Amino acid sequence: MFKESQKNEMLNAGLEFYSHCKAIQDGFCKYYCRRESKMFHDLLTGTTPLILDPPDKEIDDRIFECDVLLDSTWETINIGHWRNVDIFWRQLYRAVCFIKSVNLTCAGKYSDAILSCDMGLIMGAPLSDELFVQELADILCELVSTDLKEVSVSDPEEKADIPLPLLPNLHNVPCVNAPTLEKYLELLRPGTPFIMKNVVNHWPAMKKWSPLYLFRHFGERTIPVEIGSSYTSDLWSQKLVKLKEFITTYILSQSDEVAYLAQYELFNHITKLKDDIIPLDYLAISDSEVVTNCWFGPVGTVSPLHHDHYENLFCQVYGYKRFVMFSRHDNMHPHQHHLLENTSQVDIESPSVNDDFPDYKDKTAWVADLGPGDVLYVPLHWWHHVRSLSVSLSVSMWWKN
């Protein structure tokens, strides 16, 4: 449990940061938005005294004003294509979400305050390396109890017996035990996949992470999930859900829908989880910042055959996954639409795949069944199809060599 003084110190630091942040001040000047500028600074001025004094009678009015400014900012963000909107508006959105969270916290509305933090983290943008929003959400999570605090249901980790699809020229991915850095560099030279054993066993995540652990400690957090069997499906969609709802509906229960927390930088959102993974020494050779994503879903989630613009060290933390991979030099008939140009039209699990794509039988399929503690190297631009064989928690580390 955090001390009240620590919480207050962090809230004060956050408000002080946003009140003097040059990026916000410059943005207001750039867009001549005097109304928004006045609202923002009035909210800051009215919120700061709350840290030391009891909630005043105007706190509900300030929460309402936060919502007004958030709605106005959200409208601006959604005019035109997302990537063409000046980042200032997303930075402002996160800052106002923090101010709203402070007011909700001081009013004792902890769950609502956590939701406001999460909306700022998902939809907004940071102004620098500040972590005030993440830290406030972490503090509040320790104050809020969840419905499954005393749950007695066992964690689902059984591996489903799913047969391999019809594959041409099957090749099992080789395994190596805890290679040295010198050996690792040697393994990289051929540009083919390999599995490393016993290189992440020291991670705290290997002992701690499970669906129930995440529920008990972070169940109130809101996350973005994909709904549907595959992102190429016409029925595919996305929605925001609380982690506890995601786990009870899609992980611990049978659901007609498939939901997947896929390719999400969860560690920039729930920063406490970052302490549970330790950067791999092998990534010291990267020429770029390592992009770390989290993957969490039930048995049966599928990532269709695709390739990425990064090298990948894929770390299986909990449960089991199957990779079927093809060389970057193979023509796997990518989609023509620019949004799916890295995704193949070949459905390797279709019984008619050889009829649909006659050259498929000439390919070589590299297969890797991963269990807890396995780390798979997926080379740059190698095609890979991924299926969860159980409830699964994984961490991917993208890098460039």
C-alpha cells in the first residue's frame, strides 16, 4: 500500500509538470485555441489545492469541465486520418485525463479514476518520458479490490491436442540450450529460425504471470482487445474492456467470440509488469530501440500468415503456441490492399490450400511448438502463422540488426 504522502507528492508533481509543459503551451498558441487554453489552466488551478485539502463542493463541476474539454479534444483528434492529426491534441487528451483522474481520486471514485488514466494512456500521447498517469493508475489498483480476490478456479494451462494442418516439406525448428552471445551470433548468420531454451527462466514473470494473477492485481485496468478469429475476418473488430471482464468472459469461460490482446505495448500501459521481464543480452546488437509487445488470449487465437518488418525474439511465458513459418524468399501471395500487404492470402489450415495455391506444395514449412520458457527467433520478413494451443501469455521483442 502506498503512503498518502507518496500519492500526494506524485499528484503534485504531475500537475506541476502539465502546468509548465512547453508542448501544451506551444500547442495552444499554434492553434489559437484560447477557450481550450483557459479551460485547461482553470482546471489545473482548481485541482492543485485538492491534494492537501478535502474535496470541495466544486469538484463535480471540474470533472464535468474535464469531460467537456475531453469531448472537444476527441472531436479534433477524429477529424481526418488519425496519423495526420497533430500529436498535441493527443498529448492534451492525456493531460486532461490525468487532471480528471486526480479529481476523481480526491472524491474517492477510484475505479472511475483508473478508467480515466487508462483512456489517457490508450488514446492520448506522452509529452516526454513522464509516467504520472501510469503511476497514479498503479496506486489506485492497490486501493481497489476486485471480484475474484478469493477466486478458487484453477488457472487454465492445458495444451489442446490440435493436429498440424496439411504442410509441405515439414521441418522442425532446431533447439539450442542457453547459447552464449558468441553462439547466438553464429546462429543468426544463416537467417533461419531457432528456439532457445533456459534463457528467460530467471524472469519473475515465469513464476508470477497467469490469468488469475493479472486479474487480482490489475483487474480494474482497461485494455484494447481484438474480437474475431483473425484480423483478416470480415467480423473482426476491436473494443475496450476491463482486464477482469476480458479474463472472466474469454479466458476462464467458454465464449462464442474469440478475444485477443494482441501486439500491444502493455508495459508502457501497466508499467509494474515491466519489472517482471528482464531485457535479454542478445538484444544488445540491435540497431534500434527494442519494441516490446504483449500477447494474451484463450486457446484457439490465430494470427494469420504474415511477416513483420523486424527481427523477433518471441518469448513464451505461460501456456503453449504453435508457429508455422516460411522463408522470406517464398512467394506466399500477399494481399494487394496496402493495409494487408504483409499478410498472405494463403490459409494454411484450409483443406483446399493445395488446390487454391498449386505452388504451396513446393514450400518448406518450419514448425515450432513453444511452451513456457521457450524463446523463438523469427527472422526479418519470415512468414509466420501462429495458433494458441492453450490460454497463452507471450512477449515479443522486435529489433533491427
